[in-house]
Amino acid sequence: MMSFAGVLVFGVILLNCLVMMSFAGNVTYDHRALMIDGRRRVLISGSIHYPRSTPDMWPDLIQKSKDGGLDVIETYVFWNIHESVRNQYDFEGRKDLINFVKLVGKAGLFVHVRIGPYVCAEWNYGGFPLWLHFIPGIEFRTDNEPFKAEMKRFTAKIVNMLKQESLYASQGGPVILSQIENEYGNGDIEPRYDARAKPYVNWAASMATSLDTGVPWVMCQQPDAPPPTINTCNGFYGDQFKQNSDKTPKMWTEDWTGWFLSFGGAVPYRPVEDIAFAVARFFQRGGTFQNYYMYHGGTNFGRTSGGPFIATSYDYDAPLDEYGLIRQPKWGHLKDLHKAIKLCEPAMVATDPTITSLGSTIEASVYKSGSQCAAFLANIARESDATVSFMGNTYRLPPWSVSIIPDCKNVAFNTAKINSVSNVLTFVTQSTEADAAGASMSGWTSVNEPVGISSDNAFKKMGLMEQINTTADKSDYLWYSLSVNLKNDDPLLQDGSATVLHVESLGHVLHAFINGKLSGSGKGNNGNSKVTIEVPVTLVPGENKIDLLSATVGLQNYGAFFDLRGAGITGPVQFKGSKNGSTIDLSSKQWTYQVGLKGEELGLSNGGSSLWKSQSALPTNQPLVWYKANFDAPAGDTPLSMDFTGMGKGEAWVNGQSIGRFWPAYTAPNNGCTDSCNYRGPYDSKKCLKNCGKPSQLLYHVPRSWLKSSGNVLVLFEETGGDPTKLSFATREIQSVCSHVSETHTLPIDMWKNSVDDARRKTGPTLSLECPHPNQVISSIKFASFGTPHGTCGSFNHGRCRSNDAIAVVKKACIGSKSCSLGVSVNVFGDPCKGVTKSLAVEASCK
């Protein structure tokens, strides 16, 4: 007889098996869709990269993705974090791919594992480990035996790990897709590899399928992908994508929800109306698998960001923000879109669409098979509404929108009409002094980083050395040092202060020290990483010490032969006498090199060492200083960031873990931003920008799971000069919840789904509000207007037409409740202006 404990253990095992058994099935495909257990599926997916968040965040991110209507979570596999040293593997903590996949499966979602192993992803070196570069005879991503051997070895390693845990769908697990290679077929990539490109593509596909995963493999952006691999697309829009075979489904592996942030750049964002339009158009024109890149972007902790110049934040304006909070109305509007698409699924998987032009900018698609009928109506005009007669009914289509009609009669959803709530997310600053919130910083100490050579590991070499080949990316930093002896009668001394130091570098950042003092600096940008500086210098008779500090800011992650893109000082390095024209070229002399900083060698980032010194006046606003402080964690459980106001450039560690590079001194250009962004018309990465003239990134994510209640250690390396006493904590808070719904909106999708035609007509548009946290209720109404209000959440204004009863009606319906709903109708608010289309706008606070 089994003991109670035995029964309990057996029950847990059985429950886990039942969770995994729900995925048991055969995954195949035909020209319409992926087929799971022989049934075609319309699948909506979202990218979450496991190392860009912390394991304690994963369950909540996954659940919010499921609640948002996703079927699949998609992730890359990042070779360089798993095998930073050849044949030494690390799958712990944020690197625990297997645990992440299991958590997704436990939530009842499928997984797409994009092994690559080239990933791009704005990730350092495109995901490749640096040791790969030093294998004799290797050439990346081409028909090269050393590269193919390593690529196969790592790909097989990941596949076997997944197999050993029975995580492929063919084994009863959640993984329904895998990807080999990535964006190789782009026009600026594959043609550059000439005759060896096609054999490599064929080999990669053959190698992947030979691993016998039992699920399909895809190759994104690969028009010549050989069968049975599936060619898929990436981009802001996917509706015009054509498969390379009439036997494969139309799949979109990267629907870009925003864009990445670069140091020195403004913050990109993408209106949700345009994303919804793009998704609806894709499904309208025959698509059946679509993935948001990103659904949660997260954070480039440590030195993982690529680029170069990719910022530490990888927020990407995704439906779930960098901190894991729901971004509204993006998350909610897309959730409603997903529900509308799923209402159409039975008709969509039964047949191909019949696509008809109803005018120069109007397109109709009908999926009809037997009793199943679903339709999509698109108006691709950028300015004008359109009235359309279609299948015996009349429809009004806003510009740049798609109406989804699950029964070929009634509109369930229009991409331009948002029923979802909006919110205002803000950072609330917490004092760094001890206060009621519990946050405090104390005990500031510092260590000066030596200028120039300080390590026993330094070495000499004739001429200037390329940085990446020298450092192997063990550090961002490389010192180039040289001494120059000048006689009293040297022409450069006769020029006095008219002498300049000229240095040319491949990038990314350069600091020039003459005789121990900083003389000048330069930096590149995301578009051009090269640096050239000409700085006035004062030389002296006798020895003059030149110390050049070159720094990388993430390694190249995209482009043909991106692995060969260099960094560091390649010259010339010259002293120029501007008065008499004399020049001394120092490029070919014997230089002394030091990889990394002395503080890195001593492990200062962990907060240890006896070198930390407390001084009556903390040294500030000077380059090359390490700082350390102790702090208590701010109270509460809301996401936490650190405000780096007052700092220059460097890296920060909390309890020994790097929160990433900081660079608040690099500000975005003053122009290019707009107060609002018109979603109508094609989107590109420069269309919608904010934060011009301000630091590209001022706030940096500090994961709560890295903190103790007290006694935390903060370590900073300040490269250019700053004042750490100005640092502060900020918590990510939801300030307001809002909604703005007009009389022309469709009724909420859940009401459409559960109502018959007559009930739908009687119900009409409805405004709904809901507090974001379970224990909150609506505590106040900040704004309410029925008539012609305008503006956005947090900045609504009354229009010329307004009902006097709106605020009272809304307060009565909402105050004290977790959620409330109001009909957007003159029957509720009266008619303040007859003959005018009216709307209801509300802003509320929750406590």
C-alpha cells in the first residue's frame, strides 16, 4: 500500500505528465497552416528572450502573454552566454533555457525555439562566442568546414537537451517549431557570400532536419530555403510576403512591435493601431502564424547588448514593458484583435481566402467553406474614411484600418478603434537618503582606476593593434600606451599649445590622456562607430606619456561578414604642429597594451577588496573612478529602476550582478521627435520618436530578485566623470487608467462573442475601466467628458460639446469598484450636441 507521501509524489508526477501530455501530437504543415494532431491551427506568438529577464519574472511574463491571447512563445538561443568558453556550458539562472521552456509548457502554451545559432537580436556579436573567431581557417556563415562543425555541434547540443527533457511536441512537449540560421537570405547578406552561400543554406537545412526533432524547421528571410524547411518573413508588415513553395504556410516570425534603442538616439515607439492593422492584413491575405518581436523586450544585462551602441534597455515598446508590466492600450487592443481573429479561425483554416478589390484602396477577403464564413475589409488609404457595400451590408471603414467580420455580417473589431483601457506608467523617484520607503544609500567609498598601464599582463607590440582581436571581448577596454621623448629644440615644443594630437579609431569610444591628464575624448554612434579626434595638447621637454583608452559598446551583430568588423585604434596617431606644419607619426612605434582595467582584474565589481577608501569629500566629476555604496531596498514589490542623473558613462553592479552599461551623458538629437504620431501610413523605425534632446537612457532596471531587504552593495565604474551621490531609485507605477470610446466604436469583443445579432444592436459601444491590480478599486475620477473630448490618457481636454452630467454619471458607476462599464450613448449622458458624433473619455485613479 502506498504511503500518503507516496500518493502525494505520485500525484505531482501525474499532474506534470498530464500537463505535458496535453501537447502530445504530430506537428506537420500544409499550404495553409501548421497542423497539430492533423488539425490546422491559426497561431499567434510572441517573443520573450529568457536572458533578458530574470527567472522570477518568467511565470508572470508567460501568464500575461497567455492572458493577452498568445498561443506560442518564441525565443532565440544565445550561444555566447551558454558556451562563453569552448566546451564549457552554462545553463544556470537567466541562462536556464530548459526551465524557461518547461514554464511555458506548464502554462499551456507552445514554444518556438530559434536555435540559429546566429541570432542578430541586437545581441553582442550576433550571439556567437568570441572564441569561434579564433579557430584556424574559420569563416562564419558560409560553406566552411570549421564553422559548420561548430555550428552543428552547438545546434545538436541544444536539440539533445530538449530531447532529453521530452520537450519536443513529438515527445509530448510544448516545442512545435525550431529555426536554423536567421535572416541570411536578406539582399545585403547572402549575395555577399557568392558561390558558397547556396551550399551553406542547403547544408544548414539538411543538418537541422537530420537531428530528428519530429517538428518542422523554419528559415526566416530565406527565399531559397530548401524543403522541408519553411521560409518565413520578418518586418513591420507581412501581408505581401509570398512563400517560396505552394506546399508551405504563410508565416511571420518577426512582426516588429517597435524598435530598439541606441545610445545617442531618441526613443522609438509604434502606435498599436498600426500594429493591429499589420496583423489583420497578414491574416486577411492568408497568413496563419504570426509572431510579435518583441512581446516582452526586457533588459540587456551585463555586456550582452550588440550594435554597437545598443542601449541597456531593450524595451522595444512591446506589449509587456521592460519591467514586465502591461503596456496599455497596446496589450489590450492586441488581445481584442486576437479574440476577433480566433472567431474567424474555423473559416480561415478551412480554405484559402478569396480576395477582391472594392476600389483603389479597399480590399475584401472572404474565407467561406460550407456554413463557415469570415471576412476582412481593409481601407489602406491614409487620409479618408470609406463607405463600402459588401455582401448586402454597408460598412464604414476608417483610413488605414481593417474590419474583422467573423460571420460575414457583423463587425467584431476594427484595428483603428480602441476599446481597451489605456494607462499612464511613470517612475516615482525614491530618495537615496533613509526615508519612509526604506531606500537608503550610505558609506560611499571609491578607488581610482590608474591611467595607462598598471597590470603585470601588459605586453608590447610594434604598431597599432585592432581591439577585438586583442581583447577577445574579455573587456570593453584596451589601453594603448607610448612614451615620446622631445628635445628642447623639437619643432613641436616651439609651437607650444598649438600642437594637436590626431587619432583615428574604428570605434567605439576613445579617451586621450597626455602626461596623466585627460586631454580629449570622442565617440561614434549606431550609424557610424568610427572616431577621429584632434585635441590640443601641451608637451614638455623630455618624456611625454601618451595613454589612449579605447572602449567598445557592444560588438557588431548584423551584416555580411559582421564578425570581421573591427574596433579600436588603427591610426594614424600623430602629433601635429599647427603653426610650423611639423608632424610626428606614432602609429608604427612600439606600443604597450593592457587588456581591461585594473579594477576588473582585482574584481572590484563584487564589492570586495581592501582598496576601497572613504574620504571626507568623495571624488566626483573626474574620469576613471570606481564607486561603492551600501543601500537598503525600497519598500514594496513594484518594479525598480535606478536613475543615473549626474553620471557619465560606465557599468553598474548590484550585489555582484551587472545591471548593464550606463551612459546618461549621451543625449538624443534635438530634432526628429513629434508630440504625437499619426499611425496612418507605413511605419519605419524613424517615424515615431520621443525623448529628443534628453539622455537616451536615464533609468536602468534593478531586478527585485537581486536585492536583499538591507545590506545591498552597489558598485559603479565611472569612465568619463559623474557624481554618484545624485543617484536615486525609482519605482515603476501606474498613475492613471483611461479609456476613450466613441459612438462609432464596435462593442467590446467579449460582448460580440456572447451576444446574438439583436442584442448587439441594442448594446452599442461600451467604455470599460479596470484597475490593474487585484486589490485595487477606482478611487477617483480625474476627468470625464461626453461630447467631443480630445487628447490622450493623462492629458484629456473637453471639447466644445460636452455633457454636464458626465462626471457625476461616471463617479456613480465607478468609484469604489475594481471595474466599471458605461454605455457610450445619449441615453446615458443626454445629447449635448445633436447631429455630432460623440465620444466618452475618462481618466481614473486606482488605490
